[in-house]
Amino acid sequence: MLEKAKKVMTDDPPAHPVYFGMISTGRKFVTQKDFDTIAEKFNPLCADMESAAVAHVSGMNDIPFISVRSISDNGDKSGIASFLQYASQASLNSFIVVSRIIKARQM
């Protein structure tokens, strides 16, 4: 699934950059300070609060899983403001990527 996603994004790149790599995940909102600490050890592209749970359940049930994240905010006090500013574009970016992955998988 990951290789198909990489191929789709390479063959027809969207307007915004798409990155492939590790993300960190946890049980709480990750501040910039938290992320800096995590980044020193694991060097993830971003942090979220949902992906690991879905990946774990998928893995336990032998269900293929890929996580698509679109960044809409940062981990500091301006997170809400940046979310409001970028949520629409982040949603559109995710839609484009997921749509292409689904279309490629159906081929």
C-alpha cells in the first residue's frame, strides 16, 4: 500500500508537497517543546494523537493500514489560529492524496 501511494504521488505530484516517513503519536496534544524532545530521539515528520491506535487495531486484525496526515496546526499557543487558517487547505490536501491512493488501489 505504501509503495502504491509513493508511486501515485511521484507520477502525478499534487500542488503541495507530500512526505513519506515516520510520525509519532501519543495520548495528548503535543506541544512544540514535547515534539522537540521526541524529534531528538526518533526524528518523526510530525506528531498526532490518533494514528497509533488505528495502526495497532489494524495490525492485530491483519488489515492493511496507511496513515495520511495533513498538517493544519502547530504545537504552540498559536495552534488554534493556525488551525483556523489552514484547516480548509489541509482537508483538501488530504482528500487529494487519499482519493489518488484509493483510485490506484482499484486499478
